[in-house]
Amino acid sequence: MRRLCLLLLVQMLASSPAWGMTARDMLLHAVHAFSASRGFSCTFQQEIQFAGGGGQRYVGRIDVRRPGRFRWEYRKPYVQLYVADGRAIWHYEPDLMQVQRLDELDAVDPVVMSLLDGRLHERDLVLIDHEATKLGHRYMVRLGKAPPVWLEFDAEERLLAVETKDALGHRNRIEFFGCSLQLPPLQRFRFSVPEGVDVVDVRANNKHEEKAQ
């Protein structure tokens, strides 16, 4: 009986992605599994802790349809929206009655945006640190000259959280919940500028301001 239990345990471990794999192997396996889906939807909670004390918490929803489409919607404590429709990126802040048209969001956080869009390639990733967690593993990685970021996955290689710290010591952690791999409909990634709202075009080669009619 004891021998049978031992054989079953060995078979279970051998079938696990982590069996006989290095930390970098596990990271690449998780990134590949996450990037293989055509899209997903999650709710998220973002917490920013300032180096000097205090912080801010945000709640919202994210939808991704690869390649090139995402909808990052903040719902609390105030509404804010990023929409990429495959051609442009729109940033809408209703309280300011303003829409910005952007080139890309990679400048905000290239690792996170590349991961969400499925563009994070193993040749670009540098593994700095690795920790086992109660639910799986987390990895500190760097992409090019960008600041390091922690990527956290559960035992089934589902993305749980991303965490960064800027040069001033401010910590930014985003946790994902209730994720679905069902492909979000295209309507989620359409954006029309509301009537009377200022449009600021901040693309590198086309900076000007206009007002929607």
C-alpha cells in the first residue's frame, strides 16, 4: 500500500509543469500558456502604496482581444477608460471632459503591456528572482532597460498579479480575479468620442487639440 501511494505521488509530480524544470523554464512555460489564448476578461484591483506612507486603491475590469485590442476600465473610486481598437489608443476621463489619443502604452509599463497583448517573448526576458507562493510562483523579470516587475502565476499558470516599484519607491500592485478565457466581443473595443468632449492628440507626430461636435 505504501509503495502504491509512493508511485502515485511520483506520477502526480512528474505530470506537473514544475517537475524537473528550472525557475526560468517555469516562467517561460507560464508566459507561453498565458499568451496562447486569443483573449480574456478579468476584474482587477490595483493598489498603489506611496513610499512616504498612504496610498490609493482602484477597482475595475480589463478585456483583451489579441492582437492589439484591450479595454482597461477603472470603475472606483472614479471612472477612467483606456481603449485600444487595433488602430489607436483612447484615454477618456469623464470628470475632465477630455479624451487623449495615444501612440501606445508601452512607455507606461512595457512588461505588463507586452504580457497582456501576448507580445512577451522569451528572448526579451531576463529573470532576476523567483519565489514560491502559497498559490504558485512569482518571478521578478526585466524587459530591456525597463524597471523590474514581479509576475505572479498560480499552480495552473493563470496570471494572478503584477507588481512594480518605481524609482521613488512607490509600489504598484494589480491583482486579477474571476478571469475568463472566452473571447470578448469586438464591441467592447469600440470607442466614440462623447459630444462636447475635448480631444487631445498626444501621438508623437501629431500633437493638437480639437473638440467633438
